[in-house]
Amino acid sequence: MFNKNLKESILKEANDRCKGTLVSTLGIVFTDVGEHFLEAKMKVTPNLHQPAGVLHGGATAALAETVGSSAAAIFSMKKNQMLRGVELSINHVRGISEGYVYANASPVHMGRTMQLWKITIIDEDNRDISFAKLTTLTIDK
């Protein structure tokens, strides 16, 4: 069971690792972690819109890969290992032009070297925005 101090420590480390990267450019912030999940949020602003005025699918995909890869690093990576995303598949089911989107990554398969993650992305009203599947590979450095 994750106690409050462990949760705060994991979230702080995850957020600190992303400073100065695409993750911080997109405004992605990790918000919760538990035994089998990691969550993050991203504010939908005009800077993240496609020309039609809704959240760009690429920004949504970056959110999905970020939360899935970070979850894999937290839950499966050991010292002297590195993690790589090897496949991301995403389906967008609803557009959004403002507010926040929330991504939740949970494992489907946690193998020694390969992991499969499902990532659900919802809006502030719990409406589905996108669904993603991420395959990660954990290898020795």
C-alpha cells in the first residue's frame, strides 16, 4: 500500500525529472499514484490546439506516452536498466477545446522485459477523450 509520504515522493521525483522537457512544455503534471496506476493532467489551451480549435491528437498522444512510460519506469524498471516505449496506439473519441484532460495508466501485462499499458484520457466531466495502448521495453544499460 502506498502511504502519503511515498506517494508524494514518487510524484515529486516524476515531476522533477520532466523539467525542461516536452512534458513541461505541454504542461503535463503527475497528480496521483497508487499500487497499480499513475495519473497526470494537462491543461487544454490554444497552444495545444490543432487549427480546428480542439486539442491536437499529437499532444494527447504525448500525454498518453508520458504517463504510460513514467508508470513503467516507476513500477518495472530496476537499477541499471533503461526503459523505451516501442509502440503507441491511440484512438480519439471526443474533441475538447478548454479545461483539463486527465490520463490514467494501468498495466495490462508486466513482463520482465516487456510491459503493456492501457491509458485512458478523460475530461473534467469524466467523459472519454482518448484511449491508448503503450508497449514498453525494459533493458539493461
